[in-house]
Amino acid sequence: MNAIIEIFPQLARGLHVTITVLLASAILAYLMAFIAGLCRLSQNIFIRKFTGFYVEVFRGTSLIVQLFWLYYAIPMLFGIQLGSNWWTGVIAIGLNYGAYLSEVVRGSILSVAKGQSEAATALNMSRFQRMRLVIFPQAVRMMLPEFGNYTIQMLKGTSLVSLIGMTDILYYGDILRSSNLSQAPIVYLLVLVFYFILALPLIWLTRKGERISKKGVANG
Amino acid sequence: MNNNWSWETFMDALPFVLQGLWITVSLTITCYLFALLFGFVWTFLRRIPNRFFNWIVTWVMEFIRSTPPLVQLFFLFYAWPMIPGIGVTLSPFTSAVLGLGIHFSTYIGEIYRSGIDSIDKGQWEASKALNFSTVDKWRRIILPQAIPPTVPMLGNYFIIMFKEVPLASTIGVAGIMLMANSYGAQNWSYLEPLTIVGIIFLVLSYPSAVLIRKLEIKLNTRFDKNAAIK
């Protein structure tokens, strides 16, 4: 029990890194999801292929590879120092999950019944109005559960930033473990509990999203 | 650190990184088979008709699923041997199989469950009416119908698993990721070996994803036909 009281505040020091990385990368991922998702439905073949390339590259390789690649490649290839590893982590996680979520956006938009866009055309709406007023509001509801699920995935993904030297929860856990090996079980158990507590509101939101997406929609 | 991309380094790193390919592939397959088997354990545990027990199993699954696999790997590798009584030292490979296997088995258990839930009530009743034993009911009636429609979903998890396997490099499994990092450390050029790792992943996972998509379309038409007959 004493050990828990000792370890808990140590791990909590990493909390703000985990949370800020999660929030920033979630915002980036949502942004990329809508941009790439809509671009893949564009009529311009060049835009479509280009975003397709982005999505396949980021979905086809794994997050840890992308993280390390960006960590070494950005300063080397472009000669830019991003200033901090925080940005590297955010960009890697954001672009990776943005690619996955763009597929969700695309799929949801395509799954809105065809009659809806035909009706909107019949009402003499422009292409933009059709998307903004008719298709999009219906599609967004369908996206909610998957956005929730992927946000939980992103939370799990933030643990990787400890590998590039960010001082997140896992980083402090590793430090505690290396200072006292026999403490390892309780340290890592507490790290897991920390992540689970952070995940709980996301789990709750995902379930809420599932209910919203089902509400008022006829089955089949 | 050399400043630019060098093809020389690329060609030099290629055979070095490829040494890890076999480990990466065999770890993926072992983890996946373990997850497929362990998934049945979850499905079985969730079917035990006791509300309290069910609640516990559901939350244990939720806990495993929503905490980082990386931490779970560290737990198995560093912490498990330290637990008095049950602790044994696990090799990096075994830790990775258990860690990633159990993590993904919670997803796979849910897939099995969705397959079983989709079986028509009449099928359960018919197997009862025909006096099938429990084993026969599952083996001859329920599972043959429940598992095939879930094959594309299970296949997707194979690809997802493949992409999570480089996490095992952090506990010292010498797959392509660890090879790339150690090449980088020796020659102080990380960009080329890491690019090779990325290319290997892309080359292996993209065709499998396409294959699974085709399989899905094929299965969908097959099961839709059945639905039409019903």
C-alpha cells in the first residue's frame, strides 16, 4: 500500500504529456480525417490519387515505424528542427490515425442513401449545399462510434512517445522500474491503471456515440 | 550524422535489416494463432450464465483492450519475473507472443461472439430438437455457420497484428525494427534502414489488405444469396 502511495505521484508527473499529446494528435487526426476523406471523394483524379497514396502509406506501415522515421527523417531531409519531440509524436500519431479515420469519413459519406443526394439535386441544391446540408449531417452521426474507438487507439498510441524520450506516464514508469527492479509489477500495474482511467471517459463517449448513431435510423 | 539520403547506405542496410524479416513474420504468425485460440477462451468465459462473473470478464477484456500493448509487453517482460510465487522469466519472443496475443485475443473474442450471435434462433432450437449433444451442437451446427462470415474481419486482424509486432523490438525481439535501429546505432544513419522497414511493411501489408477485401466481397455475395433463399 505504501508503495502505491509513493509511486502514484511519480507517475502522475507524466500525465500532462500524455494528455496534451493525446488532445493535439486527436485534433490533427480529426482534421486530416475530414480533409483526406473528402479529398478521396473529389472529382479530380489527381487529388484522389494523392490522398489515396497518403492513406495507404500511413495505414500500411505501423505507428512505431512512422514515429521513428519522422523522428530521424524530418531534421535530416528537410533540415527543420521541429523544436521538440512533442511535435514529432503529435504529427506521427495524428497523421497515422487521420489516415484510418479518413476511411471512416469516406465510408460514412458513401453509405448515406443515394435517394438523399438525388432528392437534394431535385431540390436544385448545389454540390456544396448537398454535402453541407443533406449528406454530411447524416454521415457524421454514423462516424461517431468509430471516432470514439480510434480515439481510444490514439490514447494507447501515445505510450510510444516515451520511446523518443518524451516524459509521459510510461517514461516515469520505466525510470521507477530501473531504479528498483522488484517494484516492477506494481509500477507497470499502476501505469496500466492510469491509462485505463484515462480511457474510461473515452469508452463512455464511444458508447454514447453508438446510441446516437442508432437513434432514429431505420434498420436495413 | 550524414545530412542527406544515400543510396549506398540504403544498399548496405538492406541485407542487414532483412535478417530480421523471418523473426518478424514468424512472430506475427505465432501471435496470431495464439490470439485465435485465446479468443475462444474469452467467448467461452462470456457465455457462462452468471451475471457477476460476466460483468468481471467484460471489464477485464475492456481493461486489456483499452490499455497500451506496449505497457503490457513491459509488464510481461520486466514485471512478471518479479512477481513472487508465479513469476517466471520469459524470453522476449514468448513475452511478445503472450502480450500481443492476449491483447488482440480480446478483439478476436468479440468477433467470434458477433458471429455466434448472428446464428438464427431456429438453429439452436433445431439442434436441441434433434437431440444433439453440446459438443455436436457447437461442432456441427453453430461454429460452421458462425465462423466463415467472420473470416475477413479475422484477416484484418492479421494485418493489424503484423503492424503491431515491431513493438516487440522494445523488449529485444530481433525483428526488422530492431535490426534497423541497431544498424542506425552502429553507423549513425537511421533514415535509410527505417525507410527499408517502412517499405517492407507496405509491400507485405498492402497486397494482403487487397486480398482480404476481395475475400470479403466474395463472402458477402455468398451469404447474401443465402439470406435471399431464407
